[in-house]
Amino acid sequence: MASLNIAEASIDELQVALAAGTLTSVELVALYLRRISAYDYRGPSLNSIPVLNTSVFDEAAASDDRRATGAHVSPLEGIPYTVKDSYKVRGMTVACGSPAFEHLIANEDAFTVGAIRAAGGVLIGRTNMPSMAHGGMQRGIYGRAESPYNPEFLAAAFASGSSNGSAVATAASLAAFGMGEETVSSGRSPASNNGLVAYTPSRGFISIRGNWPLYITCDVVVPHTRTMSDMLTLLDVIAAEDLVTGGDFWRNQPFIKLERAWVDKPPSFRELEQGTMLAGLRIAVPKMYIGGDAPPEAKPVTTCGEVQELWEEARNTLEALGAEIVVVPDFPVVTAYENPDLLPAGCPRRPDNWHAAERGRLIAHSWNDFLRYNNDPSCPDIASIDTLNIYPESLRSSAELKQMDKANAIHYTRLADYVRDSPLYEVENLDAAVAALEGMRKRLLEQWLDSLGCDCVAFPAAGDVGRADADVDDESAAYAWRNGVLFSNGNKALRHLGVPTVSVPMGIMKHKRMPVNLTFAGKAYDDVNLLRYGQVYERASQKRIPPPYTPALSSDIVAAGHLGLLKRAPRPQVAIKRFVCGAS
């Protein structure tokens, strides 16, 4: 290695430098903190990491000490990363972007945080999000993250992109990778707007225990990485069995038995990199996502010309790799999910008024259980807080309120009453709803794919990107709330029905200068194949372009002959002070 550039450096490259003594983990943290200072707090003021880990240098030094002893080097040893503000990290606040929980202290690590810690990962800080992940680019107690590609556009979809801080921090090389989360498209959408790889797992494939929930039938962990190689390295750590099921709805619910996770998992996910072609693969592509009409009675989808151009390039690459593209007139897992009148005869249906139950009773129980498990005496349960302060109306703008679907509103004033009414698993019709969600996916996606003779679905991750002023400008807001722009394509259906996806960079729009991803979606539990498809496409296409607003600093270039000076220096300390701009 002649030199190492911290900007865009892969996990493999960082590990080579750490192993060679080119730099220490303590130095690596310091270099990332310099980038955070230059780009997150100054310059473009990305605002992606509002909460720093005050123990970051201690964790990095402990990693250096382990490496110096000659002990086995874990896959993420010494590698800095971030977590969304919804993840529990022992001893840190776990506000989930909400003023009601700004001072809530986590009693333990979330499962994935614990797995990364055990593998040597070093946490730099917590990333930005709107309150309780209920939205996308709305501003929570720490504001929101901004785009490192083009400040005129949003870093994620306005209505569903709550992992915006995770994606921006990863895209801007403020850490090696980020841990996001998704309920509708809050992991996929910011990945697309930041040219990142994102993976949304099948039910039960990655434990979500220790994460704040939103809609427990939808929530999944979503890792953000700059490359598929980094994603596969990370999955070797976090795609592990969690023997504790409490706090993870799908693994804990008593109504249906999930299929065993990862039965086709290779000894290492990195083995998937051996694939180089997609010969024989038949890919269904819904025409409504590439500029065609949606089926009758389905919602029209906005797809701008720039996205259509990128899709044509992606199609050419897929076909050159041996895949057959089958453009299809419908995507029933979305269209029939969104309009029950389109459900085929005999297809399972959600119980009447189930939408209201998920925004009332299920949220009440899941938030209450999170607080009970967390065991913070200052906030022991949902009855101990002012529920109107969880997401106060003051955090919403007039432009947003004009566009909001009031049916999606959470029943904040009734949360404590819902908890008193009945236990979670005795909520009326929960058993029928769980069975219906599984049955709908099997009928609308899996049987549909079989009828087409197709292996998976692929489509642009979004039809366009919203403007940055969509929170204050009525015209920008109206466009940002169009179908195809307000969520990632696939909308809520993919998460609600348990459809796994892998999204990889598809290119940069010529005029807007914003990235767009290509999403591969498939049958439940076919995650390994989806990861393989994403890896093959990414390697052949090489469409990720670093963000122009966060270029390499002079300090980011580390010469190979450099030996870590901090090995012989006292361990640095992080001192974090809050201040009010303009105050004396």
C-alpha cells in the first residue's frame, strides 16, 4: 500500500493499514473526527452525527492494545462506525430524535451494537433522525442531515428517510460504515440519495432487539456501506443468532413459525464475491417504475427522465452480465397491497381498521416495552412521560402539514390507555393480521414470481429526489410527496410484507447531481441470492461516485511508511460541551 486515503477507504484497506502499523485505531478515529469537524460541524454543515461517543478514544486504544498483544484480530477490529439514534448503546442517550427521550440512558447495547463491539468495532457517534423515525427529512431534536452531493436536494425521501444521518455520515466518509433502521423505506431511501449499499433482511435474519421500534410488524435493521465488500464483511458479524427474542416482534410472536434464518449462508459472506455473472437469471421489472403507466386503479408513479436514463444503463449492464429482463405490467405486492380492491380472489386480507391498530395499540405496547426493558428509573414506562412531547407539533412545518395523511397520525394522547387495556399479544386481531401479512407476500410476490418464471424483481430505488426546501416551500413539498418521490419505490408494502432487498448505486443524475440506486427484491429468505446479485452488478457497474462537498483533506492521506505516533503518546480524551450559537 503506497498510501491510504481515509476518504472512501474500505474496511479491508483500513485493516491492512492497521495490521501494518501504518496507523493505529486511535489515529484513525482522530482522522475521522477531523473530517467530522470540517464537514459535519463546519463547511457544508452536514449535521449527520449530532452525538459523539465520549469513550471513542478509550475504545480505539483498547483495540490497539488487543492488536499489540498478538491476539486474534476480529473482522472489525479498530474500525470506526456510527449508529442511528434509535440504537441502544450502553451508557449513552437513546433519544430516537425525540425531545421526550433526550436524556434517556440506555442500559445495554442493542444486539447488533454488541456484536460489532465484540468484533472490535469502535463507535464514533450517533446519527441524526426525525422524532421516533416517524417520517424522513423532518427535523428532530438535532435537526436533520444535509446532502453531501447537492445541498439543493434532500438527503433522503421526505416522508420516509429517517436514517438520513447514517447515510450521510457513511457517504461523506465520517466513519467506515453506519447502522440504520427501516420501517417503510428509511434505510433504502437515504442509501439511494447518498450512493450507498443498503440491505433490508427477511424477517428474523438480523435481530432488532435493543432498537427503538415504530411499527413492529415492519421494523428492520439496515446497514449502510460504501461497497458490497464492506456489506458482506459486516454481515459476517451482525447476521448472527440472537438467543433472546424479547424486544424483537417477529422472532418473539407466538402466532406463526418463521423459517430458519440463513440455511444457505456460506461460511463467510465474502465468498459471494466469487460470482461474476448473472447468466440464466430472469429479472422482473415493473414498468411503472421505469416510466411506464401504473395498472388501472393503482397509484401513478413519478419517474423523471434522468432516472429513466440511469435505468437504461443499468439494464444494459444486467443484460451484459447474462440476465434476462422481463418488463411486467404490474407489481401486485405493491399495487394490490395499497388497493385491496385489486387483491385476487382468495388472497388473505388484513383485518378491518388494522391501520389504526398499528398506529395506536401496537405502538403503545412496543414503546412501553422498550422503556420497561431499558429500566431507566427516570422514564420507566409510557405513562411516566408527556406523550404529546414525543413528537410535538412544533417540529412539523406548515408545508408538511398540508401534505400529511392524517390517517398516519399516531394516537399520542391514548398511548397510556392502550397499554392498560390488554397485553400486546392479546390485541384484537393481531393473530389474524400476522397471518395475513405473511399470506399476502406469498400470494402477491412469491407465487407471482413463480408464474412469471422470474427469480427476483429489480427497479430504480426512487423516481426522483425532493428539493431541500420541501419542509418550507409548498411547491417543493407537493412534489416531494408524490408517489415515487415521497418513499423509496415499493413504499410500505415491502417492509410490511417482509420482502428482503439489496440496493446498490446505479449512478448520478446528470443535472441534479444526485445519486440513485438500483434495488433487487425477492422472495422471503432468499437473501443470500439477492446479496449475490447486488455484488455482481456493483462490481461490473462501479457506479458509486464520492460526494463532491466532502473531498479528501490533506490529513486524510496516510503514507505507508508512517508509524503511529500515538502509540507512544498519552491516550487523547474527548470533551464535549454544549453551547448556544450567539450566546455570550
